[in-house]
Amino acid sequence: MGGTRIKMALLNKNAEILRTKDIDAQAGLSMEQRLEDLVDDINGLVGSDCKLKGIGIAFPGIIDFESKKILSKYVKYPNAHKTDIPGWAEKHWRIPLLIENDARAALLGEWQHGSGKGCNNILMVTLGTGMGSAVLLNGQLLRGRNYLAGNLGGHMSIDFQGEICNCGNRGCVETLASTWALEENLKKIPNYKSSILYKEETLSFKSVFTCASNGDNIAEKLKLQSLEAWSSGIINLLHAYDPEKLILGGGILESKEEIIPFIRKRVWEYSWLPDSGTEIVAAEQTKYAGLQGMCYLLNIEIFNN
Amino acid sequence: MGGTRIKMALLNKNAEILRTKDIDAQAGLSMEQRLEDLVDDINGLVGSDCKLKGIGIAFPGIIDFESKKILSKYVKYPNAHKTDIPGWAEKHWRIPLLIENDARAALLGEWQHGSGKGCNNILMVTLGTGMGSAVLLNGQLLRGRNYLAGNLGGHMSIDFQGEICNCGNRGCVETLASTWALEENLKKIPNYKSSILYKEETLSFKSVFTCASNGDNIAEKLKLQSLEAWSSGIINLLHAYDPEKLILGGGILESKEEIIPFIRKRVWEYSWLPDSGTEIVAAEQTKYAGLQGMCYLLNIEIFNN
């Protein structure tokens, strides 16, 4: 369940994707309402030829995996933290449900079926609307006492005297580089009204990168600040966990020919990691990695496969 | 082996401290030379009534625990990274030797014998000449692929467009708040020459805190910047690992009535942790925790106790 789209898929027990359906997130509807709306879509995906055995939800927020509760008050789905999510699956299908943070789910999907295969110590960073992150240590998700561990890469402070982020912390990576902060950051650049970006209705990193490559100086500055902020946050995370592999995913990675080489260069210049100390790769399964990760969790937690 | 003092102790297998000896680090002498000088001191500590079974060294640097090599080129002990340290113990006493990062060793000591007892998920941060850190997860030290994991709290960037640190990274916590950077940071404060601190030959946090409490405005600013920088770095680390407990140690903690409440307040204000989500405590065994930690490592790695 993303901020803008809800991506659904029917998978078999080997995490092979049989059918998919994407719908608009309809931000603003309550979580309870939104889940009820999904019932028909889910039944349609399952059809008459399959039997639904469990549901996994990858959700953009802090998740109590054990009690299956959303802990953060995620604005895109009002009242998500008050919703009885396993109760919904029980009521409609009498089946088990698991819910996990979306970056953790994507990490598990990449580990099992993507660019993380065979590697048990992975840092995953997703660059999308915000910056998500998750960590696998010795083949186990790092969750932490309050289920925060590894998930707050986007809210790492890299500007300790900077502006207060919407999360309450100061100078977070996302305050400096995220889709939601693009407009505000654009307006801090002198002479920003001369940029083509200023005329766009909703700013995206895609347009920032495109305008920059077309010679728009303001877009170039915005792009560079974002690349520097992501790199700094990522170096801090690499130092924190010192993983074997860093997997970069998320929608913005469409510009991966530019982003990944930049981050590799900064890691080489600024970090303590020895040359080839960490492999830095792009995610392979950008679209359904999260669902494949949830399939893995259902298998090991519920079906003991 | 610290930057200014070498603290030695003879411990029995229960990590009880039998005899101690502190000597000057004599910064500048090569590591090989320094180790040779220690032989008489060590033999003196052991005396005729005890038998030396193993040696553990807690060292301020990045350590390859498996191959017993110092990886970082620590300036205080030149050529440390080229020295055959286990060879030295073998040559003089024919006994095993272990070496580990000093913050990791202190964490193990606090875990076994100090304020970390009974808790298997701990973040330790030491505020001394610099800021050290180490992490225990599920009762195991987090070491990482290149032995960096958890040790670089002091070199986390919290000012991504700030000055280049002596480590090559940008805007590290230590660039903003460490004993080695105090003078430079003092000189960035307008009108710094009016401060009593300006007259001191070598600046220390002790004098910064004392002058601040005596009403010296410049010292107050320097104190506040340091507290903010430590807090920001510590919140980033708490988010990264989400441990049960944060233990604060190191020489600067003599001012712990001021430092710990400040950090607690900032964690409460700025972090994502729920109230009482993490216990924040002072280290108990500030002086010999590292040696007790090395005793623990010798017991489990060599003597199978």
C-alpha cells in the first residue's frame, strides 16, 4: 500500500506472481474504509480457480510485526493505527494476515528473488516519495525494540542545525531530498522563478533530472543537493551496519544511470569502507519485491515452509 | 591503550581486577616499540604468584578481530597497522592474545559487569577525546563485513555540507564536538578572544563545562554546540539500532549531571522513539570496562568458559 498506488498481486507459495492489479490509493479515505473497498479487488484476483491462504501487506510506516499493528500515524491512510487489520482478513476469508514495513518487505523480496540472492547481510534503501530503508543481518530482519531499527534512513539528521522536519527531528535526509520537500527546496534556490520547474504543477524527481540534463541551472542545483543528501545519509547507514551489499530501489531509481554512480563515488571519497568493501547494486524487482517479501514471511511465519 | 594513557590490569577468570597499572601512552613511539616497553610492566603486574594465561587489548581504532590486526592507521601509535600483535604475546609468553575496538570492549564490560547487565541489545557511546560507539544485538557484538559496524558514531555526518573531517568525511560529529576539534570550534565563535578558554593552553571539555557554568558566554555556546552535536548523532544511532538500552561512558561523562539529561530531553523531543522506548543510563565501570570486556572475549573465544 503506497502513498499514491495500491499494488496487489496473487502469488503462489513459491512467490511466483500469477495475477496483479494496481489501483489508486485514494489518499484521504480512512484505512478501514480502504480495506473494505479492496475486498472485491482481492476476490477478483483470486478468482474461482485459486484458494486464498493468507494475506501480506507491505505498508509505508512503522509496524509492530508481532501484534500486526501500524504504529505510525501515516497521514495518507487516516486512522491506520487504530484499524484491526488481521480482524479484516479473518472476517472476510478466515485466513492469516501479516503486515510489515514496506522497505523491510522489499528487502526480503530482493533477498529471495532479486539482487540480494545468496547474501545474508544487506542494507536496502528505497528512493521514492521519501527515503525508506531496512536491514538484514545474518539472514534476519533487524527490527529493534520499538520496530524502528533500520527503517528511519530518511529521517536521519544530516543537518543538525537545519530545519525541523515534518517528523519533528531536525535536518532529516527527507527534509533535504524527497518528493514532498521538492517545492520548498526549489524555492530556497536564488532566482528559482527562472527555472522550468517553477511552472510545473507537481514537482517530481523525474522532471528535476530531466530539466537538469536539459541545462536548467536551478534544476541542476536541486539535483545536486538531493544527490549529496542521499549520499550522506547512505554513507551514515553503511557505517552503521557495514553490510555486504547495498541495494538501491524505489521509483526514483529510473534515473539509476546517474544516481548509483554518484553514490558510489561519494562512498569511495567520504566513507571509511575499503575499496570493494560493499557491493552497491540496483534493485531488480522494483515493482513487486514487497509482495514477494510478504510471501516469504507468510511462508516462514505461518506455513513453516 | 588510549590516546593519552595505557591502562593495564591483571584480572582473574571471573574478570575480577587483581592489580592495575597506568602509564603514559607516550604518543609518537611506534606500536612495536611501545609493546616491547610494556613487557616489564606486564611481568610486574603478574608477579610470581600468578600465571599469565592470555592478553586482551582494547584499542581505539578499527580492528580485524579474526586476524588480530589493526586496520586503521591510528596516529597516536605509528605503524600500529603493520605490527604483528599476537606474535608479540607469543614471543614473550607463548600465550593467546585478542584485540578489539575499545568501544566494543567497554560495551562487553558494561554488559557483563556494569549498567548493561541482563540486557542483550545495547548501544554504547563513549564521549572522550572523540566519540566512540559499539552495538550489541541479541547478545552478539555487531562487527560488520569490514569490522566498521557500530564503531563510527563519531564519524557520522550530521552536517552534510559542513567541513571536511580529519577522516575525509564531511561534517562528522567529531568535527563539531570532540576534544581534538575544540580549539578550532572555539575560534569560530564571534568574539572568542574574550573567553577565559582562549587563555588556556590545552582545551578540554572539563574547562568548557566549568567556564560555562561560571557565566562565560563563549564557553556556553561551545558547550551547547557540543551537546547538540552529540545528541543529534546519538538520535541517529538510536534510530539505526533501536536498542533496549543506551549506555553513555567516557571521560567527559564526569559532567554527566548535565550531559545525560540534555541528551534525554533531545531524544524525547526529536526522536521517533516512544516514551520510555529506550533506557538511557551512564556507564558504571568507566575505568576498566574495556579490560573486563576483553576478559569476557578471552573466556568465550579461547578458554570456552
